[in-house]
Amino acid sequence: MLKLAKVLHLKGFHITFVHFEINYRCLLETRGPTSMDGLSDFRFEFIPDGLPSTETNIVPYVPTISEHMVHGDYFAPFSDLIAKLNDSMSSNVPPVTCIVSDGFMSNCTIPAAEEHGLPIASFFTYSASGFMATDQLRVLVERGLLPLKVIDFIPGLKHMRLRDFATNGTQVKSTDDIMFRIAEETTRKSRKASALILHTFDALEPELLDNLSAMFPAVYFIGPLQLHLNQMQDNDLRSIGCNLWKEEPKCLRWLDSREPNSVLYVNFGSLALLTTEQIIEFGMGVAKSNCSFVWIIRPDMVVGGSAVLPPEFSEETRERGFIASWCPQEEVLNHPSVGGFLTHCGWGSTIESISAGVPMLCWQFIADQPTNSRYACAEWGIGMEIGKDVKRDDLAKLISELMEGEKGKEMKTKRSSGKDWQKRLLVPKGHHP
């Protein structure tokens, strides 16, 4: 969202960027007391989220926030904020003329836009395939599908298994499941928006652009956003960041000492939670591969405990690994030493890896990640799938194949294709009236 806001600001828009209160506090804590000062025409606001006022870690509260979003509980505070911004007597900013909303806030933001008579665009940080799979969840329910049935009736999606659908269809036991509801209800609500915005690009998903354009009044593919910012960035905007975790740039200096294409980058994103058994299996798989690596391990990444790896991991990986709590991911992926990415397949990470031309090992977790993994591995040929029940020996073999094997070499030939895409992606595309 923040990258899109920056692009719009550079195109002349006055921006008011609205956070949940917990994210606002977290950014102040990780980025410093002036991080939310913004600029005269790029301001930050927050709305109350109903969470403890001392809390700064959003991860444990994702289910709670999801419930509030589904029920439209943030409609009132968001509508009140718009009214405040539009009150010329109490506001020193221009009145709101358009809303670009996180698509998952649709149950709150679209009614607010309607109340104030404002146009609204729903922005899903999804691929087109991920959005289509999410939007069509209700069709799976209507058809009474069970696992392992062939899915061949959704426009633009080919060779899909039920487990490849957003929210991971094999895990949805009830349509009352909160992850199912937020996915299904918010995409359905987004049909009332003036436009649909997706963080993807024509060259990657041309068929999906055609299919979605037949379903929505206006569709815009605007990715990869970072490539646009690289062409437009100014110094004032560089101070405005969005990472909820403090970056450790020392990993870039460590990468400078490694050979080209020799390092595996491991990062499961900002929300994924692993069990102690899973992190040990991942760690020992990385160790057994004998590959150099940079591994991002958040302090809260392990369910019910801390991310402690066994002593033999340290013994086997001495001198060939770098572990940090967070990093500047796009810089890492574009570093010449990085030759592979072990990822949870969140779309932000996936599109950054595609833009950098780095092949992936895909271990999907939740939401749109199963669809992203399926497309990366089966359709685009730039990924290899890791089974849900990860085992160290299997993982070590996959890492070796990715970094040194024939399959890895084949995927690395696409690295230049990823770089070539960058030359053709500087103008947002889409179908619109």
C-alpha cells in the first residue's frame, strides 16, 4: 500500500495514509519517533483498532483484526476520519476526493465511500491468479467440491488442484472459518468499487487481465511497484518506510563477500508462524545442503516459543550462514550473490523475486500463497514446491537441485527474462472504460 501511495504522490496527489493504531505504534518503535511525521502533502493518520494500547506486535492479533474487518467494525472510525479531513475548519489538508483502499478493508471502506459520495478503488496486493482464486471461493462452495476433484471451470485458471486455492481449500472445514470469510466477503464487496487494482503485470498474467476485465468495471495491473519507484524516487520519500521490523543491513556487506549465485535467501515473511519442529527441519535441511545462506528469523516466528536452532545447526553452518531478524529484501534479492529464494510465497515476496530474476523454493502457508506457489512452480516454471510436511533430507535435496542441479540451471536461465521484464514494466497497464 505504501509503495502505491508513493507512486501516486510522485504523480501529484496529496496523500493521507491511514494505519491501524497498532501499526502506527510499531513503526514509531522500529523506525524512530519522527518516522510518522511524513511531509506536508504526505501525511499519516490512524484509526483505533480495539487492541491493547501498549501492544506493538500485530501478528498475534491478525485473527481479531480479521473478525473486525469482516463485521465492518472499522467503518465508523474510518468514516469519522474522512469527515474530520473534510472539515475545513479543523483540517489543514485538502478535502478527500478519492479513496484507495486495502481490498481486505472493503466491508469498512466501501460503505464509508458511499456515505461520503467518494469514488473508491480496491487494491489487493495479490497476483491476478491469486485474486481470481479468492474471488471464486463461493463457487467452490456452491458446487460442493471435495479435495482432489479437478477444477476446470474458473476463467483463466488452468490445472488447479483444490489445495492450490487461496486460503488453501483443503483446510477450510466450514464457511464460517474466519480466513474463508474475509477472503470471500471482501472480494465480493470489492465489486462495488469503482476500480480494482492488482499488484501484477500484463506480461505475467495476460489471460487473467482479460477475464477480470469482463467481471469488474475497471481493472488496473500496476506492478511491480518498486520498479516504478526506482524510476521516480525522490529524496523526501526515501525517509518514509513501511517495514514493521528493524532492518539489519549488515547482511548486504556479508553478501558482498560471497560468490555470484551461491547464496540461498530464506525468509517466511512478516506473519507466518512455524512450529518448533518445522524450524528445526528447515534449519537442518539448510545445514545438510552445504549451501551458503542468509536466513531471516523473526523473534516471534515460532508458535509458543523462541526460534532456537539445535547446536548441530551452528556447527554445520559455521562461516557459511548469516542470520538476521529482518533485512532490506529487495536489495538482498537483487544482490548478485543470491541464487535462490526459500519463501512462503506471499505475493509481495513472489513478485519481488520475479522482478529480480531469482528462482524460488515454495513453502506456502495461508491465504493466496497456495495459488502463488502453484503458478510459480507449474505455470511460470520459476519455482520448486516443498511439501507441507517439510523433512530435512528432502529439503536438502531440493536446495541442492535449486542451487546446483539441472532444474535450478533451467530456472536460472529465466533470470535474464526477469531482468528483461523490468525494461517493459514502467507503464501501468489495465482495462478501463
